[in-house]
Amino acid sequence: MTAPAILPERGAADRLTAFFWRRPKAFLALLLTPPLLWLGLVYLGSLATLLWQSFYSIDEFSGMVKPELTLKTYAELMRPANFDIILRTLLMSTAVTLGCAILAFPIAYYAARFAKGRWKAVFYLGIMLPLWSSYLVKVYAWKLILAKEGIVTWATEATHTSGILNALLALPVIGGNSLSTSYIGMFIVFVYVWIPYMILPMQAALERVPTSMLEASQDLGATRAQTFRTVILPLALPGVIAGSIFTFSLTMGDYIIPQIVGNSANFIGMAVYQLQGTAGNTPLAAAFSMVPILIMLVYLTLAKRAGAFDAL
Amino acid sequence: MTAAVTFQSVSRHFGIGPAAIKAVDAVDLTIAEGSFFAMLGPSGSGKTTCLRLISGFEQPTSGAIRIFGQDVSAIPPNRRNVNTVFQDYALFPHMNVRDNVAYGLMVKGIPRSQRYAKADEMLHLVQLGGYGDRKPGQLSGGQRQRVALARALVNEPRVLLLDEPLGALDLKLREDMQDELKSLQQRLGITFVFVTHDQHEALSMADSLAVFNQGKIAQIGTPADIYTHPRTRFVADFVGSSNVLPPALTKALGGPAQWSSLRPENTRLAPHGPITGTVTALRYLGAATRVVLKTGETELAALVPAGRPLPEPGTGTSIAFDPKDLHLMEEN
């Protein structure tokens, strides 16, 4: 007996497959409608509302929000006290991003180029494990570590290196009474909590650079430094940019670390939190939240113009 | 003539102790200056490791490598005046073709206008003038291959290494590139060292070649030499579609009890030839037909020129040959 040329239909699943085979667009529509609804309405819609609210203002006497479009709130944002907050947040985010990039690169490079099998698993576990524990617990733990009576002070005393620590703390602006009440301490905690978001995209980008490309560079006479500058860095740049988008925007929006670690100077996230909650100044809070979005857009435009995505 | 590259009992082992893989095992080798040298062998035979030992991407476990008389054991790849055309071309995707070709000059610190002029000259040499502004991603496989070649030649290396450069090209393109590489080598006078697993490529292009087997050189010589006088059973098997006769059959044909080879083109179908067998297959090759017959456990091929009568598969026939064409070999 020969097999039939057309196999019998087995039921609903076969009929559904046939339906979508005849109408591939219907399948695409089915696949995309729910996420597009979510993204369009819930996600971007609420962002648009936020943008809209930032053009409202607050009545100085009643403290009520006046639903009339005005640029008054943005003028308020530019007042020295508020502008300082923006500048401070921007500088901290830049420092944290650079710190993360510099620390993450060797780790990502090792993981992409040399780690095999079990060591690769150890790498992923090492990067991911800290992410599984509560963010708040980690920040409080760091506060204790960096405190004046904490393990860092104790360790420097035990190794007779308190001189270095004191010199660090004596630095103007970024120093302070102890690490846990200084910008240096805040920087350390920020780098600690966000570095996995830098390592992972960097590692993914470096993994796509074939070894033969590095060999070709060396073969043509390049030193290690030249190979790094002209081949590795440009090819890994999309990954570095992706990682920096995470570390930059996460630092820009964070409102917990600046509250717990540091000298209680205000940051954008904290300002939004206070204006939204206790002060009830929703328009100014909205205007503050627009700042990181604008900065990120400017940053990405500059990165694109500098050719950061040419290797994509 | 001076030697471009010499290997003096060079070994490259991966791992240590008795479990070590001997990728290259006590190889002695001399590559003459200005020659087109091929390293031929199956995958895993050590030919690519030998190439990487010359470029410096592998370091010998023992033995000495000299390039134009100078010991290179302490010289990293970037200081060896040897360039490589990589198997996957390894073009930099973020640079255009001109910058790719000029890369070797750029890292030497040669000014932009000068290096671009040289790069364009190189692109003309490989018939890609006018392609300088394209990105490697916009080129076909054959064009990328030429860019890789131009990029490797721009530094005017003393030795050019080619790691299976034609492997990814289709047949027609590969034949064109073979001719082109050969004429390029003759024009430039640079020593070319070419790794391939394709015996036709090695035989047609090389001035001399080394046949690799399990980390050792099984035979080294001119293509004609290796084709007509394979030294071992492996070389005869690998290099050509030669008939390999086991010792018993050689002895039955009047020779010593030793492995021997017999070229199909040196045999003819004859009614009362010394080798009799059953025809198992006929393969039409155009100018001739390859007749395969089985005698005992051995399969032998004979070439019958076009127009001659052919035996039917399954019938018995016999082949004759000139005894001087029976070539004796070592087993290994």
C-alpha cells in the first residue's frame, strides 16, 4: 500500500495551521495586537499624560493644580535650586556609567573570550546572583559596610591604610565625614547595584567579535592597544551603549540610594518622590521626570552621530 | 636560493603528558623563497597549526622556526613581516573596504593620503578599483576574498600565508581565483604558503607541496613527484584517485610483498590481463569512462577512453598495465 499524497487532517490544530498558512497577515496581527495595545496605550499613553501634566502649573496660594497649558513649571525647573538637582544627578549618572564601563569591560571580555563550559555558568551565576536579592537589603548592607564604624574603616585601620581612606574623605565635594555619607560612597553603591546591566550587554557584544578579527589586526602589525582602540572597542560599542543606557537611566531615576547613602543632597528621583507625595506638586514632578528622558534622547542622538551603531 | 621559512623538528602539542594531542609532531620543513608552497592534508592533520606557527598565533612546544634565517620564537605576530589571508577573511565590518586594506599602514602611522593611495593601488591589483567606499557586508564572497588578499599584501610581506582561502567560493569562482593567485604570486615574487585540503588545488597551483598526516609530513616534493611517486599508502590514497594495491596483490602481480599504486590512466582493459575482476560501476567522465572492478577485497579503477567498447556492470573483465607503472610504497 502506498502512502496518500495528502495526509488526513488531525483536528483543530491542523485547521488553525491551515488558516494561518493561507493568511500570514492574520497571524502577525494576532501576534502583535496585545503587545502593541500594551505598549501604545498603557506604556506610551501614560508617558504622554505625564508630558502633558508637566505643562500644567500649581496655584501658589491654593496649592491646587491648574489645568492650563503653560511653561511656568519648566521655568521653575530652571531655578538654581532645581537646576542643581538636575546637574548633580547628571554628573552622578555619568560617573556611575563610566565606573561601570571601566569595571565591566575586563569581566565581560574574559567571559566572552575565555570562559568555557562550567566557568561560563559560574560567570552568569556570579553576575545574576546579586540581582536576586532585595535591592533595599543590599543598599542597607552597603550603608553598614561604608559606615564610620563599618568594616571598611576597620580594615583600613587593621592594615594601617587609614591614611588613604582619610585622604579620600578629605577631598572637597565628593568627600565627607565617612564613606556612607559621601558622594564617593554613593558612587560605590550605585556602581555595585547597576554593574550587571553593563556586563551582560557588553559581553553579548564582545561575543560576536570573532577571534580571527583580533588575529587579523595583530597579523597586520597592530599592537594590543591599537587592536583595542580600532577593532575591539568599535565592535563592542553598541553593547557598551546598551549597557550605559541601563546604568545611566537607572541612576537618573533612582530615589532610594541617595536617601540612604550620601549627604542627603537631592537627586531627580528623590525630588520627584517628594514633589509627587508630600508636596502634591504633580506638574513639577512631571517636569522633573521629563529631564532623564530628554537627556537620554540627546545622549543617543550624539552616540548615533558618533557612529556608535555603525557596527550593528 | 634562500629559505623563506624553515622548521627544525618543530612540535606543537596541546595538553601535557601522554594524553597530549600532537597537532604538529617533529616537523622539518624548508620553504624556498619565492615559491608557491602548499600544505595539503585532511582536517586535523596539522597543516593549519603549521601555518599559525609561521604567523605566530601558535608557539611551538619544541623546535625552532626561522623566517629568512631569523629565529622567531620570541617575536609576536605583529612584528613578523608575514601576513595572512584568513579562512573567514576576517574583514573589519565597521570599516569600509579602503580602510580595511589600509589598516596595516594605519597602525604603522603612515599618513592618510599616502595610505589611501597605496590601498587604492592594491584594490586595483585585485581588480576591485572603485570599491573602496563600500562596506565588507555589501560585497560578494569572491570580492571579500580579494579585499582580504589586498589587505594582506598592502604591508608588502616577505611571506603571504593563505588559510584555505578558496574554501568558501563556488567552483567557477574558485578556478578563476586559482589562476589569479598563481599569476599574482609570480608577478609579486612573494613566497606564498597555502593551506588546503583540496588535492586538485594543491597540485595545480603549488611549486612544491607537503602532504600532512597526523601531525607529520608524509611526503614533500613537487606536484608531479608526489602524484607519480607517492611515498606511502596514505599519500597515494589522499592525493589522487590512484589504485592502491595491498601487498598480496602486488606479490601476485610479480612484485615484492609491499603496498603499491597503479594510476587508472596507466591501465587498459585487455582480454587476458593479469588482474581479473567483476565490473561494479561505470562512471562517465566525458573524455573517458572510469570502470571500477572488484578483485578479491580490492576495488580497482581503469580508464577507458571515449569510443572504446565498455563492459557491462556485473560481468567479468581483466586489465593490463606496464609493469614499470606499478609503483611500490611504504605502508605509512
